[in-house]
Amino acid sequence: MEETENLTHAWLKEGWNSYLDNFRQILPAVIAFHILATLPMLLIWKYFDNRWYAIPYELFIGAPLTIGMNLFFIGIARGGKAEYGDIFKGFFAFVNVIAVSIIFGIIVTGGFMMFIVPGLIWGVMYGFSQYAVLDRKTGIKESFVYSAAITYGFKDRLFFIFMLWAMIEVFTPGVIGARGGLMHPRLALDFKPWVIMAFVLKTFVFLPWLDMTMAKAYVWLVKNHEAGGNKREP
């Protein structure tokens, strides 16, 4: 790994290289994740013609799968073989995983309601709570404490990565959308060719690359923290 001044570039570069090197393992995992986490949610949404009915599935099934995907990428980042079973390990720490997901969502949403910068800062500080809860088997509070500890002194190095992720999520046109009022959001699909292309690039290239980048950053920060290297704060 490069010197700390070049960590952002190093994480992005290593994330991209790992994504390419492990593409054959990552692609099936991403496809399986969306089949399990997204497709049933869309079917529920379509059937009831109201997204609120799909929220329980997103929370109780989607959240554990999402955190399980984090563990999948961590395994690759540590140089091991991809373990597809990791995707389901969020269900073995179900209560902690759901609680961490809800609390993190509230923290980031509250930050964005206070303008975008606080949301990103809090996202950087506590983002790895969703990694530690499975990887370190931490409790609910301990997951957030651990995330804050390993990112201490390195939030500036992580800020650009989180900003890039946020921009991709916000500005990439989506095949899946909603129409109607807040209490009755109906499913709206957009199959324009350029929208489909943007969706494919986002889903199978850019987000897996950033997931791999975040896993690389997490592994480095854990090692640095264990070595007593978290001594600076920008």
C-alpha cells in the first residue's frame, strides 16, 4: 500500500484491480444478490401497487444480504477465495445486522437532511459499522464505535470515495423508479436503451468496483488500527 497521502488513489486502484482479477467470482454474486434482494421486492411492490408493502422485505431480507455482500468483498480483499456463503451470513447475526442497518440509515438520512456534507461525514465515520458487525462480530453499539475508531484520522481519505458513491447513486438514471404520492408510491419502470445501459454499468461495474474499494480500505484500516496507527485527525 502507498503512503497515507496517496491512500485514496491506492484504494481505488487496488479496488479496480481486484474487481477485474476476480470478475468471474464477483459477477455471479452480484447477479444472485439482485435476484434475491431486488426481484422479490419489485414483485411485492408491483402486486400491491405500493412500495410501502415491500419495505419489510427490503429491511429483513435485503439488509442482511447487503451486509453479507460486504463480507464477500472483504474475503476477496484479504486475498482469499470468494465465499458465496458469506452473502447469507447476515442472517446468522440477524438482530445486530438489522439494528445496525436501521441506525446507520437514520444517521445518514438525518445528515443529508441537514445538507449533504454532514450526511457524507457521518457516512464515512460510521460506514464500516456494516462491515464490523459481521467481520468482527461486534455488538450494535460496538459496531459504530469500531467504525469511528478505525476511520479516525482517515476520514479525508475516505470522503472522496463516499462522494463518488453518492454521486453515482443520485445521478445515474434508474430503470426502477416511483410515481405517485408519498403514501402511495407506485412502481415505474424505464426501459429506454440509454437508461438500461446506465443501469448495467452502475450495477455490474461501478458499484462492485466501489464495493471492492471499500473492502480494501476497510482491511487496510483494520490492520492500521491494530498496529496503533490511528493517531492523526485532519
